[in-house]
Amino acid sequence: MTIGGFILRNAVRNKRRALLSILSVAVSLFLLVTLLVGLRELTQPPSDQDSAARIVVRNKISLGNLLPRRQRTIIEKIPGVAAVTPFTWFGGKFRDEEVMFGQFAIEPKLLQTIFGEAKMPAEQFEAFVADPTSCIVGIKTAEKYGLKIGELMKIQGTFWPIDLNLKLVGIYADGIDDRNLFFHHRQLDEMPNNTGEVGTWWVKAATLEDVGPAVQAINAAFANTTAAVRAETERAFQLSFISMWGNIKMLVFSICSVVVFTLVLVSASTMSMAVRERFRELAILKAIGFQRRELFAFILAESFGLAAAGAVLGVGGAWGLFNHTDLVATASQNFLVLFEVTPRIMAQACLVATLLGIVASIAPSLSVARMSVVQGLKTLD
Amino acid sequence: MRPNDPSVPVNSADSSEPPVVRIKELSKIYQQGEINVTALNRISLDIARREFLTLMGPSGSGKSTLLHIIAGVDRPTTGHCVVQGVEVTGLSESQLADWRNQNVGFVFQTFNLLPVLTAFENVELPLLLTRLTSKQRKKQVLTALELVGLADRTSHLPRQLSGGQEQRVAIARALVTDPQLIVADEPTGNLDSNSAHEVLDILRSLCSDAGKTVIMVTHDPKAAAFGSRNVHLEKGELAP
């Protein structure tokens, strides 16, 4: 017999309790991982090189306030600015349902200059640029709705007072978000009672070194005007956009804290029960020469073992489910597309499991340390 | 050959050697709230090598307390307890644990085997604290189990053994580190008369054949008759 075997034998002596303990840890860690992955999905800004050179210009008051079209020529003249496109959220309904993909009005000919990472066949891009009533969609939306090139898409306006009748001429992939639909800004520019406004300006800097100065220059150019702007890198924009999720983040963190706290209570209670019911045996071990530190080590190892088994099941299960199946993407109708367990999240969950194993063993270890052999021997079985 | 008749005393105590246990002016006072309860009152006692000493007395007379102090699992309030030349009252918790592992074998009334371990593994338990290899441990465990007549029950769990067999496994566990001193707290209290007889025979042969010193607490005069010397305790004092 080895010490490890002895610990294992003790850990699973009450098989039902051991199984339930492992499952409670597993389910809680699965939930924790799911929340962390969800939080990451909602708050992850893009971080590739193309996005680093993009600048987003929005109304300084809020994202809901529009910007005058006349700003474009001023921005284009700022040194270091390579291209500028209007970028306006449409927010319509498709096939009478609240769609889960964004629709944006842009300047089509600048699509590949500014959003170069989106890949599509050249003839489709040319068709998009040529036809002001055309649109392109990301591959995920095309697959979700079974859209084919040449199909007519009717987008019913909910925010803007027009409906769009668009002809699908291209399907792109590998963009920032392969769910979006892009159409000509001209559709909005030419609508009745147009006031000549756009949602935001998206600017491509000539080089990464130009980004900082361009941001400063754009901000300065419209300071103290009726439409003061806030220019920032795409990453900063995403982060500020994310900051609107502040309360949700707090809510998720609160739930995570409750999960971890409950987990500690459950595990500590289980370990205390497991130790209390064999107080007498621990007294025997003390009597035959086992030291306090060795008994600590047994309890810690047992507690840690149960937590580790729960972690393997819970974190491993989440990893298998989220990283190797399309379950979440399917269930969320492609709203959550990057729902994956990263090594960092796995490490966080494993750290929680480790701490759990340690914390859960503290109370029983202390009671064993305080117990004298004589007291322990008097304990009823 | 093991003597089967309790009327045959062991009487093999060696008086030429220094005593294995020397107790001098030993007192143990428990504090229960504001009341002091004297469990042992200035006891002095020598126990020789190869002696089979039985401690008798009514409940609360202090016999188990005395046994616990000799075995190093309890501490006296005052006095000295020297076992094999070591003043056990002066050892730290950690030193006491090591000392117990090497010098004392315990046998309890309720056997106290670990239910998840086989007979072999229960006996092997004290050896996990030594530097013996697995092969050496196996040899010692089998020797101890053979000594108590259970070499064919090595893979049995405690629940698969009778009470008498369980107690014999407990004796094997007490013996396996080859301690000089075996302490037994009412080892026959939970056994039928036949099993009790077997267990007492084994304890007696440990003195006569293996040269161990056995101290046994018992309420049973028949069990006490197996000892080479009987000591009575009354209200924490040695009865004349």
C-alpha cells in the first residue's frame, strides 16, 4: 500500500458522497467557466493589426448622436489619414424577425481598404461597388438564413424611416464579424427628409505610427463645434462600447463570486463531514505515530483530489462542449460565435479548484490538530 | 508452545534489568469547570521487561488514564513516567508521535481497524512511517499476521472478519514495528469467551516467547488471570 493509495481509498470510501461532491464541484466550475467564457465573448475587442490602424470617430456626446456629413472632407485632409467611410447602424428587421446581425451603411469602394481582412471574390466586390441597391453579408448570416447570391433581401427599418430592398451580391468571410450586412450609405443619404448625417466615421490610418497623431488631430478639428467628436482607435472604441456592459459585467462577476463561495461552503461541509465521521480513525493514526502534519497532508490531498476530479469533469466538460461542438453558436443562433474556453479561463478555473481544495481542508485540519488521541478514541463510531 | 491455561502464569519478568516502565509520583488532574477531578493521585509503579501487567479497577479508577500516559497519548499533571529510559512527559508532540511509532503497540477494545483497508494494509499502516522498502514491509506484515494465526486472511476487509480475528489483526498491527511495549485497553471487552481466550493467549505468548512487555486494562478477572502481575486501582490510587 502507498500513502497515495491510502488517501484515495479514504476519499472514495463513501462513494455516493464522493460522487456528489465531485459533481457539485464539476457543475459549479462548469457554470463558472461558462460565465467567464460568456463575459469574454461579450467584452473581447478585436486586436489584429488591421484593427489597430482603424480609428472610429463618433459624436462626443454619445454614440446615439449622429455626425454631420460635412466632417468627412475635413477628416480626409488630416495628415496620416488614408481613407474615411461613413459607418451607420441601420437596425432593421429581416423576415419579420428581430435579427441578430448588424446592418451597416458604408462606402462600398472603401470596404477593402478599411476592412481588408474580410475576404470575398473580386467579382462579388465589384458587383457590390457597382450596384447602389446591393448588399453583402457575412458567411454566418448567409448560412443561417440560407441566402444565395442574387437573392433579394427586404430589411424593414425600425430606427430609420425607410425599408431597404437589397440585392445580395456578395458573401464575405474572415471579417471582424462574419454576421454583418453591409449596404451603400447612399441608400440613407438619398432617403426623404435626409438631414445629411451619419452614425460614425471609420478611418484607416496610413501607418500604425500615424494613428496617435491622427486621433489627436481629428479630435482637435471638431473641438468647440456643434458636433464635437471623440476619435479613438477601434480597440479603444470597443472597450468604451464594452464599458456600457458595466452592469452586466458586475452581475456576471457577482454570480461568479456566489458560485465560488457556495462551492467553498459545499466542499468545506463535505470535507468536515468526511473527517468528523472518522475522527476515531484519525486518533488511531495519531496513536500509532502519524504526525499532525501528515494528517493535514492526508486531509488536504483528499480535499484537493475531490476538487481536482470536479475540475477535470467541469472544466474539461466545458472545454469539450464549447471548443469542440457548435452547440452554443447553434443555440444562440450565431449570436455567440467565439464561445471558447481559452487556456487563461481554464487556468482561472483550475486555480479556483486548487484554492477550493485548500480552503475546504482548513476547518477539518484544524479540528484534527486540536483533537487529542484520547479525545479521538472516545469518539463514537 | 503457548500456555492455554490461564492458571499457568507467565512469570517471566526479568528483575535483573532496569524496569521498562518507571512511574514516580504520577498525578493527573482534570479540570471540569471550576472542579478539579483527580484521575491519578501520586502513583508510583515499576513494570519489568517481559512482564504481563494487568490493570484492574472500577470505572473511573484511572486505569485507562494511566495506560494512556504510559503509552504517550496523554500527559500527566505532575510526576514522571520513564519508558525504556525515556522521560515521555518531556517529549514534544512530534517527538512523542515518533516515539510511539517505534516503542508502543496499541490494542483497543473496539479493534479500531480502518474499514477501507485489508488486514494486510491495516497491519502495514505503522510501517508507512518507516524507511522500509515495500518488500521489507511485506515480510514484516506477513510475519506479524502469521504470529497471530491470520496469514490466510491478508486480503480480507475488517467487515469480512470475526471479532476475534479483527482483534488479532489489531495485535499484529501493534506488533509489526517490533515495539518493546504493548498496551491493551480492554482487548477482550467486545469478544466472546473463545475469542477472548485466543487473544489473551497471544498477548501472553508475546511476553513469554517474544520478550515483550504487555500492559492490559481489563474489568474481567478471568482475563486478569492471564497476567503475571495484577495491579488494582481505586479512585486514582494503587490499591494495596
